[in-house]
Amino acid sequence: MDDEPLVRWYWIGDHLGYLGGLLADHAVIALVPVLIGLLLALPLGLACARFPRLYQPLAAVFNIVYALPSLAVFVVLIPYTGLATRATVMIPLTFYALAVLLPTTVDGLRAVPEPVRQAATAMGYGPWHRLAAVELPASVPYLVAGVRVAAVSSISLASVGALVGRGGLGYLFIDGFQRTFPTPIVAGIVLIAVLALATDVVLVTARRLLAPWAVREKAVTR
Amino acid sequence: MIRFDGAGKRHPDGTIAVGSLDLDVPTGRITVLVGPSGCGKTTLLRMVNRMVEPTSGRVLLDGTDVAELDAAKLRRGIGYVIQQAGLFPHRRVIDNIATVPYLLGQDRKKARARAAELLELVGLAPETARRYPFQLSGGQQQRVGVARALAADPPVLLMDEPFSAVDPVVRAGLQDELLRLQSELNKTVLFVTHDIEEAVKLGDQVVVLHEQGRIAQLADPHTLLTAPADDGVAAFLGRDRGLRGLALRPASTVDVRPTADGLRYGSWELTLDDTGRPIGWIDRAADAALLPAAGYRPATDTLRAALDAAVLSPAGVAVALDAEGRALGTATREAVLAALSAGLPAAPAPAGRTTTGRAEDAPATDGDPDGATGGR
């Protein structure tokens, strides 16, 4: 390995299509679970905000799930979802995303200032209506912050899926390691970083569109 | 009319927020609940829109027990303003104001047109409409809060310390604005404050509360200041309640010596510029520098302002000004004192002295006792 340069550019040039395919697969495996996690976290979070007793047990369950090593969960799922299938990797990732997004949703809803809540009630919003029309939109900055954490951690975790045959760019690490050939490893790291960065840019843009008031608020208080 | 009929609130832990209160809040008037924190005033206010349910007694709104009404519908018909404004951070000012019309299912365009009118009514510039709440000052947010409460034109307005979080100058402006609005709108206002000065300034009737919502005194502001029910109320009103009472009485009752009749008082002379605005007082005997001339506006100011101007003046003479700041005339301290003693019960003269002796020192005219009205 001593003579092997860190990057052999010709290999990258020869495998552009292959790398692109892995990148796309990685994006789907990592980010679709975050989206599904968000769609599940919103109603669960609203229910927890409405009925606070729900929150502690639910949070405990998802914390335990989050503590399980991803590789172990992948292996356990193989008999049910098959080796090298997307589902084997995406199902645990969905739960990890949910474990991050449920607390941020609930915290975001709770962070809405009490006077805002009271004013909404006094204006004649019922409890559910108030959650949906006032507290949820007011907590968008929190939600986006949570989605950013969940997305980056999901992108990173998805590479572990390579060990059960479906890890997108993660496959490059196994490949490079087995052949003592660092080029794919470097390419994989760079592409994962690019994917994480691009996702973050999209999310920050989404926050600007969904909550223009929050972006400007930050700029002013600085 | 809002009627509290033995209304009480006992918390689940047994503490009593309000014992049992009977109170009528007359239609079209401002009733102020004032008292120290923990006297139950906010609890009482929230009973009206069912944000607090009484555990005993009833609250009647135009004869109907509010407990029988749907809470959300009831609330849409009652304006509510709170201390921190509680504006929705994610909505622009115009949509914040239009909240209740939207909830009532009003057409968006119509609701916004109405919101724009209200924006103007509360004294905000039209371009404020597009802003978000965080871009406004505290005073502006409070104005938006008032506009939002008025948007559906509710007959009843509940205000919970709405001006407590802004600085004194802004607060005075907001209070004046509320009085101006009320003179146009004639809402039934229930206003909660811990600030007795605010209570006396705004209230048609003031309810001083002890702990657990017991009424210490219910009176118009003038009566409250001049005849507190007991020592406790007197202490709550503060030591200078007599002086503060002057803020309730118009300065228009002070006799003014027109500028044409002369501007000299002893060696002091008031100098005016070409437009008739006062420049200051000159001491002709001392050849000293010009001293500033304190003025008041008889049309809009109170007796307190007139007295203040007279006290501040080196010559002991307040300058009466018109709306443009031009001098209308002058009023001596004696003239101001004459106006403020008019309408009050006559003080018995101390034995061996006359109370009018000092008036001869100044060329002031006597106060006109019939001109004073006193109170609002």
C-alpha cells in the first residue's frame, strides 16, 4: 500500500457512471426514511403536544430503538426483508429518523411562547386547530433544525448498509478496504460529504421559504 | 353588560384565587380591575371568555351564562389583548390582525381590507402591514394586538395589562390612543392592571381589589382619589393622590390672561418670536440670560400639566399654547390654584388668616369657579 497513491484519477474517470448510480442509491436509501420519519413524527408530535402523557413512553421507545446498533438491526431484518434489499436498510433508518424528529417536533411545539398560545386560544382556536394553524407553523425553524440533524446522520448511517449488501456509497469503503486500494474510499467520502452538503443547502432553502420570519429574526438579533 | 354573579375560583389544590365576586361591568364603558399581583384580577378577566371556568357562581354576558355558550364561538366575539401582545410570529401584521375574521370564515380579501382599516385606526403606517411581528417595536406590537382584538368588531374587549411591558412614554401614548378609540367605538372594556395611575387615567369605573378578588372599593376615579374607602385603598393609591387627581381634570378651566393684555409680571417679561411662539422669560431688572418658558395646552392638557408649567416657570406663570405651540396667553400659579380648588369642597379658612391674601401680589384674574367641571 506504500506505493499506492491516495487517488488514482483514471479509476474515477472510468467509473463515473458507477459512482453516480451509487450516489443516487445512497440518496434514496438515506433520505426517503427521513421523509417518512417526518411524516410520522408530525402527527405523533402533535398528539404528544395535545396529550402530554403520551410523550414520555413514546420517547423512551424511540430512544431504545436509537440505541440499537444499526448493523444488528439490519441483520435481524434480513430474514424478513431479504439480503441486499433497500427495505432492510431503510426500515431501521426510518426509525432512527423518527427517534430524532419526534423530540424536535414536540420541543418545537412546546417552544411556542405561552402568550402566543394564549392569544390563539382567546381568539377562538380550538385545541387541534391551534396546534395545526399556530403552533406547528411557528415551530418550523425547530422542525427544519431537526430534519437537518436527522438527514446528515441518516446519510452517514446508510453506508453501514453495505455490510448487508445495500449501502449505496458505503460499498466503496468495503471495496477499497478489501483491495487495499484507497481511491474508492476517498471517492466515497467525498461523495457522501457532497450529498450531505447538498441536502443541507436544500433544507436551509426550504426554511427560508417556509419561515422567512425566522431567518430574518436571526439576522436581526445577531 | 358583563355581570359577575358570585363568581369564584378555587384551584384543585384548594387555594382560592377568587372567593366570590359580584360586579357589573356596564356596557360601553371602561371598567378597570386594579390590585396587587395575586388579587385574582386576571382570573376574573379570563372567566369572561371561559379561559378560566368559575368553580362557583356565574358570569353573565348580556344576561346569558357564558358557561352555556360554545367556548370558541364566545371567544371570537370578545376581543382580547395581553401584556406581551402574543402576536403570531409566522404571520405578517395584516394577517395577524385578520385572525378572527379568518376564523369566522370571512373572505380573505374582505378580511384584509378590514385589517388595513384597523391598522390605520390604531395609528400604524400602511407599510407595517407586510412586516412580521419581530420587526416591530414593543409599542407597535401592542398596537397590532389592539387592532387584532378589534378586527371582528366585538362589543366586548378584555385587556390584561396590555401596556405594562412598554416604556412609560410609549405607555402614555397607548393609553391616550385607547381613550381616543373608546370615544369613537364605545366598547365594553374590562381592563386589568396593577398600576393605579393607569387605572385612574383609563377607567370610567375603577375596582380596587384585595386578595382573593374582594372588592376594596368601586368608584369613579375622582371619588377614588378624593375619598378612598379605607386606609388600605389610600395606601395603594399612594401619597400624592391629590396631585394625581389633577390629571383627571381639564386645563381648560384655568383662567388665561390673553397675550394682548400684556406679558409682564413684575420684572419678568415673556418674549415671543415672530410667529407668536414663546422664546423665554427675561428678567428686565437683572439683565440676565433668557430662562425657558414652560407651557401647556389648555385644549388637551390636564390641570396637572398647567400646574407643572406654572411651578417650573421662573416668573411663576404658565404659558398657554395653541395646537401649533403659539402663545395664547399666560396663567399665574394663583389662577391655576383657583381652577383646581373650584369644584372641590371648600376648605375651611384657618383662623386669623385669609386665604386670598397672596393673590394680590400678582395681576392675575380670579379663578372662575363656574368654569371648573372636574373629573371626566
